[in-house]
Amino acid sequence: MPDTNEERPLIERQLVWRARMKLKRVRREGRTGLLAYSVIPSSNRSGYRYLRFVYVREGARELYAGSVDNRAVIWTDLPPGVHRLTFVVSDAGKEVSFWKDITLGPGQILAVWCYTTYSFKVFDRNPRPNRWYIGVLGGQPKQ
């Protein structure tokens, strides 16, 4: 059974503390761009089956890459306008992805975070989907 993705609305107060602090700083500076991080549970079992990587791409450009070892909140400047972004979860050479067209105005921030899942059952018929939280937050450009 292949992995699946599920998109959920982003609620700003549910962001991790590091993301809220970075969001506060970039809002104060009036910047436009992408704020991204991922939560990837690790397993004490060995094997590629439990490795997960999360990517946000615009065309061939990689805007965000996350792994179990990298829990950093990443900021990427983007110009205002329409962006076709691809959201990817990769595991053991397989990728599951979807794309969205997102329009950003001056001072707006696209906040994205992903919670990946995997099953301990080898042939699980009902695996849980990878959850993506995506939202455009209205910025307050500096005066």
C-alpha cells in the first residue's frame, strides 16, 4: 500500500516555538517567503523502510529539505507572486507528492510543516497519511 498525503489547515498557534519566533522576526522585517519545518518520528529499528525525507520544491529549485536529523526551521525568501510548489515525502527511494499554486502578496508568509508517518507492520493495509499543514499568513510589512 503506497504512502498518502493529507493536507490540513495551518493554525498559527500550533507551530513549534522555534517557528513562531522566526515568524515574529520575519514579520517585523516585512519579508515575503517560505517558513518550513518537519516532524519526522525516528525508529530504533534499522533499515531504509523507516527513513523519511521531506522536501518543498519550486520547479528544480529545492526550497526546503528535512530529515530525522535536521529539525531546523528554515526560512527562504520568495518574491511576491504565484508559485507552483511541490510537496514531497520520500522514503527508501519512493516519493509521494502533490503540488499547489500559491499566491503571495508583499509581506505574506507561506508557513508549511509536515508530520510524516510510517507503519511498523510490513504489509499494513491502512497506513496513516503524511500530514501537511499549509497556510498563507498575512504579514505586516514594515512602515
